[in-house]
Amino acid sequence: MNQEEALNHKAGFVNIIGKPNTGKSTIMNALVGEKLAIATAKAQTTRHRIMGIVNGDDYQIVYSDTPGIIDPKYALQESMMKFVKSSLQDADVLLIMVEVKEKTVAPFWEKIEKIPAPKIFILNKVDLVTKELAVEHMAAWKEKVKADHYFAVSALHGHGLPELFSKIKELLPVHPPYFPKDELTDKSWRFFVSEIIREKVFLNYKQEIPYSVEIVVDSFKEDVDITRIKATIFVNRKSQKPIIIGKGGSLIKKLGIESRKDIEAFIGKKVYLELFVKIRENWRNNDSMLKNFGYKN
């Protein structure tokens, strides 16, 4: 990059915050153009801070999806909220998301209001209501939330996203790129493999099971024609192991098949996947285990 290009290049961290299940992961995947974050109908699906990078000749946008803002009940959730707070500290542009059925602001809202970065308020899922209702909801939110710009979108269907993207580019500060221009994310393939498997747990199991599970990729070996992956599903209680496995291994087999198909699509290569289940009692409140799982430094 020559001096003139450097003087005109824009780059920044565009961080997405909001309560659980407002569509943060869906909008990041749509803006990045790749499925990087888990997006399911269940709340609290995102646990980590996941970055997705979009590059142009004269700009680099580093999107950051964060866990939904909650009042933490155990150590895992406390660590998740630390990811949210770090995203407030380094934001160059802050995307504040709510969905059309939401009526109250997120916890620690007063801290969010004091963030100096430009704030874009996003009312998501407007495809679920009439245009008249969407206008009414937006007017009500403008009374509650002070932001620099307001957008009504449907992240799932792409409505309003081109205009939002243009505004984000406009607000970026002049800065050289933070990452090499050919990078898509700051996470490894191992991380995304574990997230794909965890997504399938959310889709295939009910009640507390998805929130009690953590995935660790034990090995990731790339041969010429196939990638061999071994992963362990850790559960929070002894009673949860047989639920994951299912009668005669039926459920874990289904989980493995669905996970393998999505992993193959993601890495573009044939995959052999082995899944194991282990018990780590009360891991969600165990600092040592949380550190091993990447939730603590």
C-alpha cells in the first residue's frame, strides 16, 4: 500500500451488541457474506466474540459478533459478558440491535450510552410486522435510545442491509488494515468445527442440554483427499451423557452426520468425523475448565 492509498484507507472494528436472540449472528453472517457465527432460534447461542472481516480496495471492516447481553447466573455467563464489555471498549462503530417484539433496553445501558464511538441503532426482524407497526416501534425506540443513526432491517431476508453497509463504511475512521486483506476471520478452522458441532447440539437437543455442552476438537489432520477430525462433547452432569448418545447411539450418530455435512461444506473437503462424550461436572462454574475452553485468559 503506497502513501496515497494509506491516507485514504479506512478500517475499523464494527461491534454488534444486543440482548439474546435479536439476530446479531444472522446480521454479521449476512454482512460478511459467510456463515461464521451460529444462528439458531434459541437464545444465548453465541458464547465467544467472533470476528468477520470484509475487505475492499480502500476499506476493511472488522465485524464482531458478541454474546447476548444478560444478567449472568454462573461463571461461564460472566465470561461471556466480559467479551461484550471488551467489544464496547474497542468499537469504532457500535451496532445496537433489538428485534421488533422487544420493549426494554439491555442491562448496563447507561455504560453503552457513554461509549464515544458512533452508534447505529438497528430494529431487526421488521419482516414479522406491518410497515406501520415497524414505524411505530422505531419511533418508540428513538425515545428510549440515543443513537447517531437508526435503521429498520430484516437480517434474515437482507432488507435494509445495503443502506446499513453504506453507512458503516462512511463512519469508519481513516486507518490502515488491521488484518491481511485475504483473511476472513480471526478464528481457526478448529474453532469453527467446534461451533458447527455445537450448533447441531442446539438444533437436536432440548431444554438445558445445549447450554450444558462444550465442544473441543482434539485432532484435525489433513490428508490429501480427506480431513480426519476427532472431537469431544463435554457435558455438565452425568445424567446428560446418555441423552447426548441416545438409544443405541442413535442421537450421536445423527449429530455426527449433520455436523460432518456442514464441516465438509465449510472447509471444502471430505471429512471423517469421530465424536466422543465426556463428563466434566459443573464445568460452567469451574475456572480451570473455562480457561481450557477459551473463556478465560
